[in-house]
Amino acid sequence: MYYPYFRGKQFELITIREMATLMADNNFTPIIEPVREALGGLEKTLKAICSAGGRAIVIVNPHHGDHQEDGANISQLLKDGYSCHESIVAGILLRSDMNVEDVLTCYSSHADHHPVFIHAGFSAPKLLVADLASEMKNIKNVFIEDHAKLLYRKHFVSSDRVLVQDGFNRQRNADYPEIEEFSDLHVTYSDLGMSGFGDFLTVGDSYSESGGPAYAVALHLTFIDPDQDDMMYIYHFVSDTKDTPTDPAGKFGQALDKLIKKLNTKRSKLLETSAIKEFRELHAKGHFPGLGYVKKLSMKHHIETLAAYLG
Amino acid sequence: MQASIGDVFDAAFDTLKVAGKRDEYVYRTAISHKILMGTHSLRTASMLNEFRAGSCKADLVVLNGTATVYEIKSERDSLVRLANQVENYKRVFAKVNVIASESHVNGVLSTVPSDVGVMCLSKRYQISTVREALDSPERVCPASVFESLRAAEATSIIKALGRTVPDVPNTRRHAVLRELFIDLDPVSVHAEMVRVLKRTRNLAPLSELVEQLPQSLQAAALSIPVRRTDHDRLVEAVRSPLDAAMAWS
């Protein structure tokens, strides 16, 4: 039912591995867009998903990162096989620069891997549906909300549909409000005729190869508010020091202080997840584990929060 | 003989070098060739590019026995920020120079204090000294120096000056180092800073690459990081004949 969309950088892949069992138990299916040339981390991640009895969608024609010219190595990785062949499926991104023929070629070359369509800017839905005719009802269609609006999605009404919406409003770290709305799709997806929903976690859809030096450090943590019809909100705890690119550890300490202070009010509505426990431990030790690790905790907290709500 | 990619860069540089059109890169090249590699060498001196100093970034810093900053004011630049830049540099480096086009020299002289050196890149691409910079390490501000350095560099300066760094959690580390650092003697801090930076930002490993590149690309090679494994590919690329390069995609 929940389809978190990950760009497969190091800490995204680690997050998926560490969450593999929880996601499998809750019927969550990560969508993974590989962005790094080396596929060892991806392979390890897929193995972890398989042994947890989970599922994943692996994008074979990434839009971002090292495989954007050619996804052949990803296709090969899928072909080389997994014991759980059925549960790791190929995701085909349908982008604005593709025509129906491109889509069909990619579809047939991955036919063994139960391809899923991920609509991300493609502009000929009618032709595609006509060409695939009866097969379409057996194909899962994932829509990236910004690129696939209601009228577009209507073409696929007979198939299994998933809506992915970027709830994360990316800004400069120094500019985040303390709290803002994240998404209500976890409540409303079935009303929209969808069998599932997704998001870009607490990272967002916008892709960057690497962060520059951080003038501010921000912790992004989501919560579901039962007093607001279960709407999901996000807190941004931002360091006070924002005018130099130095001392990320000290800035993390400042942001973490704000999180712990909010938790101690007992009115934060943040779920006491394993990630929150780890933030408490880091606060007690005064330890900064690195920005990638902090991003991992933020993603884990988000997944755990949705698992508790949907489970 | 057939022109190479390198020849094209040299030809472009010659166009850029004409007084009146020169940009920052021409000045950077002049300092790299005539001071860093002329007066000094890559084995004995080092250079920092875009080095943070207070709220500014220093164009070029040459480290030999002392640290000398060169602020470039080409004919394309304005002098609006100069007074503030110079103030910031004086808190970090013992010698501050402004190198300017002939058209800017008078403006620079009336903007900067008398301990700041003024140089001129002439129409004939010669550097002349209008006024010598004073070497005054005693005016540097340890707190400003600290903010310019990496944590490991600051730590080795503190240790070299005989202080012990207590073992604290890493979220507290920067604050603790800073407290120790701001108490140090400015002259000693400056001398140690020069020594540490010459080690941590050493350019000697680049000398082989620089020697193999055309003149026009040498200053770029000293400031733009190129992976070691790509050095040979870069050299090979600039040596390729132009018509072969036209077919590159």
C-alpha cells in the first residue's frame, strides 16, 4: 500500500536494508532509482529485501545519477537473478523525452520482471493504453503527482494505480518553518481510486549529487495528528548558527537540542520510534554521527510512523 | 603542424590578456607564474584559492615563510568591496596585497590603509610593486584564523603551541577548540598556520601535471581539483589535435 520512492544513494540504501523486515511485514514496497555507478550496495539491499520476504520496484532507466544514459547494468543485475525473482520487479520511468515506442521496447525487454510503469512526464497515455490494450489491466501504474494529473490518470482506470506525491517542500536549511503540512495521501488514497500511495520521504523529489557545505543543519521529522483528521505534518528543527559553513557537529547539536526540548513537552505528537530513541541516545552522548546518518534516521522515523498508522 | 586543443586555449588566453579586457583569471595566472612559480617554486611554496577569511574569500594566498594574500582587482572588477575585504584579510594573513589594473591603481591607493601592498599588472603583462606590503603577523586575530581552518588544522596548531585538547563529544569539539585557539598568541598562531597549511594544502604533487599543461591552463590546474587518475587523460586531451576534438561528443 505504501511505496516510498528512494534515490539509491548510500544512506538511502542502508535505510532500506535496515527497514527491510518492517517494510515486508507491513506490505510496503520501496521504489528504488539507482543513481550510483557501483551496484554492490543495491545488490546487498535487494538481497536483504528478499530474505525479509519483501518486495521492491527497481527502476531500470533512471533519470538521475550515473545510469541516466544507460541502465543496462541494472537490467543485467535483475537478470542475473534473485531467488525471489517474483518480488523484485522492474520499474520503467515514463519521462517526457520518451515516445510510445521507447516505452514498449523497454517494456518487452523487461517482460520477465513484471514491469511497473512510473509516470513521470510522459505525454501520450492514450496511445500507450491503446497499444497495450488487454495487458494494461495487469500492469501496475505509479503516478508521480506533479507530472500525472487526474485527467492523465483516468486513462489507466482499469489498472492497479499508485499515487506518489512529494510532501517535502525543499528549501535552504535556514529557511524552513518550524512545522508545516506534509501529506494526507495515507488517509485519502483509496478515495482517489488508488490501491496505494507513496512519497519521497523526508528527502524530496529534487535531486542533488551532493550537498554543499551546510550553513545550517536541519532535522526533518514527520508526525500524524489525530486531532487534525490524521493529517501528516513535518517538523523542521534547524540549528541557530547559520552564517558560516563550519562546525556541522555543533549545529547538529543545536538542532537536536530543539528536537529533545519538543519531545520533553510531551505534546510533540512525534511517535516514539526506534529512530527517535537513537536521537535521544545521540543527545545524551553529545555525538554527531554525520549528515548521511542523520538523514537515515529521519527516513526511518517516517517509515516507522506510517507503519504504525497503517498497521 | 596541426593545432592542438592546448594551442586553442593559449590563443584564447592571448585574447583575454589584452589590457582592458583582462579578467581575474589573467591576474591569477600572472601571480601563479611570476610569483608562485617564479620567485618561489611549488616545492617550497604553496597556494590557496578562494580561502575563507572572515566574511570574505581571498582570491589567492601564497605561503612561503609567511602568508601573503593577493586580492585581484581586474579592469572588470569594481572597488566597492575592497575596503571590507582588506579588513577581513588583515585578521588572517600577515601580508596583504592588492593587484590591480593600471586604471585601478589610484583608486586602490586611496581606499586601502598604508600597511597594504599595492601591485599593478602592466599593459605589457608585467607585475610591478607600487607599494610594499608590511609583514605584520601581530595584527592577525586568532578567532578569525580559527574560522578559516579545518578542525584538524586548528588542532595541530593548538598542539604545536603546547596546549592539550581535551577529549569531548564531537558536538562540543568545535566550541572547545575555539576557546583554546582564541587565547593563543597571534604571531605564533600565524607562524604555525603557515607551517600547517603548507603541509595540508601542499601543491608539490601537482607540479608534474602543471609542467605538462599549456601555459594558459596552469593556473587552472593549481586551483581546480582533478583526480589523480584523470591527470594523464587531461594531458592527453589537451595534446589532441583540434580536428580530432571536433568529432568528440
